[in-house]
Amino acid sequence: MPVFVFDDKQSMTLKTTIHEKIVLKGIISELRTVCAKIMSLGKTLNYSGDDLFAIHLAMEEAIVNAVKHGNKQDTNKTVSIEYDVSPEKMDISVADEGRGFDSTHLADPRLSENIYKMGGRGVLLIKSYMDEVEYSKTGNTVRMLKFNSRHGKTGGQQNGLDSSTSS
Amino acid sequence: MEDVKPRIGVYYAQNATIVTLTDEKILEDEDIKALEESIIPLIEGHVNLVIDFSSVQFLSSAVLGLLIRISKKINEHKGKLKLCGISSRIYEIFKITRLDEIFDIHEDAKKAMLSLK
């Protein structure tokens, strides 16, 4: 269950942090309900339309990749989505039960030899739209960070994926 | 039950067929497959096609694959494909993937039609 932490003034705008881990069967429509929940939290926390569009797109691509490429559409395999959502940033991980892949050796879909290919753009979009993206060594978990552009211009230097995040 | 998707409008102009996508979001595999099945019969033979995105607020990379399939089909018959009404947020997806360089994108259907003259 999400935990709402209020500051002294009982304001949701400063210290609200929600942490949740949800494990579901690898069915895209079910996983999208988690995405919808995160979108709803983002709206409540006053994330901008551009930020929410970016998070929505990255989650959609990550979920589809996890189900289709990771779990190979095996609905007995699960996908877990873990998130920390605060007014400052969203830290979202999507993990599948597949063999993983090396995201650094993917073909660049922007190159002329690939541009007419039907697929292969999901990881590029995730990396482009999120502020920080990290794949696990096993390659079956993607962790994505998006800062709330309305929450000051704190950037990702001291609060990024390399530092620990609290929930 | 949800509405039957995808909802598209088809208009026949003098020198082009105009397909208007009326759903705000295009994500589901079923929707993309249904869109393809609706559009492919329209482009058998030499056809200029304009796809109007002005109602679309969200799409994923799966739609880009569909557009490439449509584009290839149209090119086979020496027709032309024009996209229009793409919101600034969705246009960014085309820019990032550099598909803005291979698709002919116009502000609205009128300008897309003018470009065919």
C-alpha cells in the first residue's frame, strides 16, 4: 500500500513519498493499470503535462519490452513494477523474468540502415524522455528517473540514480 | 464494453484519401492491427494518403512501425504519404527517432493537400 508522509503542516506538496512494488502476470493491459496509477499520482503532485507524457511513454515502452521481448509473451512469467514517487521525482523500475539484453549494443534505429525497420525504437525513446535510465547487469530490469520540472531546477547531479533513494 | 476501436474517418478528396484518426490514444496491439486492416485496403493501387493526427494525444513506438508499413505500401504504388495535425509532444517522438526526416509532415490536412498539387 502506498504510504503518504506528511510534513508538519500536513501538506502533500512537500514531503509526500509513495513507494510501492507491484508484481503482476506479464499481461500488458494489466500492467498499464499501474502506469495509470502513477500518472494519477503525478497529476496530484503537479507534474507538468510534458513530464507526464514522458513518463507515460517510457512506461509504455518498458512494459511492452518486458512482456514481448523479456518474457516472450509468456503470461506465466511476471513483470514487477517498483516505484518511488515524490513531488521532486519519479523513480520507476520495470523488471521481467527474461534473459535480459545489453542495452549498449542495440542497433541505433536512427541510422539509415535501420530507419525503415518496424521496431527497435522503444529503448531510444525511454532514454530520450527520462532524465536518467539504467539497465541492470542482467539486463532484465530498467530503472528510470524523471525529475518534476516544476519542482525547481534541481537537476540530477546529487539526487540521481547513483545515490540511494529513500522511500 | 468499450467502444469499437479504432475509430477513423475516411474522406475522399480529388487527389488524395484522407484518414482521420479519432482516438486520443493509440497503444493497443489490437487497435494498431485494426488500424492497419482499415487503412491497407484504402491504399491498394496508386493512392495519395493523408493521415490526420489532430485528435491523437498519445501514441507509442508501435504506431511508428505501422506508419512505416503504410509508407512502404504506398511507395510500392508510387503514391505519396502525408502526415498532418501532429501535436508538438508527438512531433518530438518523430524528431527523436528521426522519422521526421522520412515522413512528410504538415500542419494540417489543408496544407498536406496543397503539397500534393
